[in-house]
Amino acid sequence: MNKEDLIVVTGAAGFIAGYLVGFLNNNGYNNLILVDDFSPEKKLNNHITKSFLYKVDRNDFFSWCEANKPKIAAVYHLGARTDTTEMDYEVHRVLNLEYSKKIWELCTRLQIPLVYASSAATYGGGELGYKDDNALSAQLKPLNPYGVSKNEFDIWALNQATHPPFWAGMKFFNVYGPDEYHKARMASVIFHAFNQIRDKGSMVLFRSHNPKYEDGGQIRDFIYVKDVVKICCWLMEHQPESGLYNCGTGIARTFNDLAASVFAALNLPQQINYIDTPIDIRDKYQYFTEADMTKLKNVGYPHAFYSLEDGVKEYVTDFLVEGRYY
């Protein structure tokens, strides 16, 4: 893409998309169309220090495109309802499925390359593993309405006879990093751990309710947001085979490892208290996730990922300690 090209980023006032906007700015891309719910009550401000050309409310985006007919070169559709505790499927259907279909149809009609946010939540309990094989999508059984909505769109996209010239559905695993302050309960454990340690000198983790795992021994594929946006931009730039792509590190770590990394970054002794996993998520809780990154590597992705320790240290010392997450 040229630096003068128009690029759309949905969810631009939020976490990953907001970081993507800054990443694009740092690489000379400022002709951006930011799309999100910018209403004051949402209190999403990750875009206000960024450079962009237009800011368009998500409900007005399609009519705005019709009226202005911008020559868009790329769409990063990262906006979504990401609350895994929201049990009303209708909320997810409208924002994650139907809205995404409209984005797809726009990109198809105007022949615009599309990178969109799917989720590792599509894998459910991991009964079929964590391989980003397009053919597996129809067999997956997500554990919550959020995961269902993301998987439903993946299946829909894979079955379309017409499609954008290139598209990639990014199955984000456990993303952490700057600008997630607004996500409340859905913010990363690192963010919550930092605040707990700062305030109390200790932190809490969920107790294991599975005899195969010790307390804090639940395992996740944690990926730094810097790596996430690098993958998204590399795919948009190189446009390999269209389809679904995992976005993790391929190396799963325990929550105890994560906690140790936060304490180490703060140069403090570990003090962890374990509490019961909340009832509303206990029977839908994933005890193990690990992205199979073979597909991305096979299409030529060349970059190494941050280790958990290095990513946590940078996030904690360069952003959270400095108060740069507001």
C-alpha cells in the first residue's frame, strides 16, 4: 500500500484496533478512516492522540461510504462486542455477525482487501485442537455466545461464492498490552494484576476446578498486542492465501507464569491468592489454549514473537508504571 491510500479501521477507539491505528501512524499511514461507537458514554478514547482523516460512527459508516464514495485501499475490521460473559446472543449476532457481513459485502463489491477479527473462542473447549484449518470451522463448538457469533461469521465467509480480493480472519488468542484500560472485567490478567499489586501488594488468580490442573496452572497462549498488529499488517501487505489464521505465539504458558512475570517486572516478591472461578463462567472455562502457528509460518511470516516475560516487562514498565494506559 502507498502512504496516501485510504485505510479503514473499525473498533478504532478500542484496544487492538486503537493500537493498530498508532502502529499505522508510526509507519507513515495517516489517511485513516476510523469507525467505532464514539458516543461519550462509551468512554473510548484510544483514538484521540492518533492521526486520521475521518472519524465515522459505526451506524453511519455504510451510508457515509455511499455518500462520499471514498477510494478505500484496505479494511481492518476489528470492531466487535468482545464480552464473553454477555449471554444474550442477539447482541453478538447484530454486532459480530450481521455487521461483519455488511463489511464483507462492501469489500466484495468494491474489491477491497479485508483483515477481520475472529477469535480463539471459536475453538470452544479445544476438543478438535487449535489448528486454523478452514474445513474445521463447521465442526467447532464454542462455549459462549461471543464465540458462537465469531464462528458463525467464519463459516459464512468460507461459504461465500463472492469475496474480497484477499481476506483473512484472525483468530486472536489472549491479547494483552497498552490501551486495554476500558475493557473492565475483560481486560487481561496482567492489567488486573498490576492494579491489584499496586493497591494491595498481592494479586488473585482463579482456583482450578479441574483435577488435571493445579491452582493457577490453567494454560493460555498469551500474545502481546504489538505482535498482533504486526501479523495483521503483514497479511494485508503480502496477501497470501485467503482464509482463517491463528494469531497467537504457539507457546502456551500458565497463569502462574504470567503472575511471576508481573511481579518480576515490578521487582516484588510473589504473593498470589487463589479464588473460586465465578459461577457464571465456571462451566464454560477453557483450561488450555495454544495456537497452532504452522499455517502462518508456512505462508512466510518471518517475525519472532515476544516471550511472555519480555512482553509483560515492557507493558508493565513502559506503560502501566508510567500511567500511560489512560
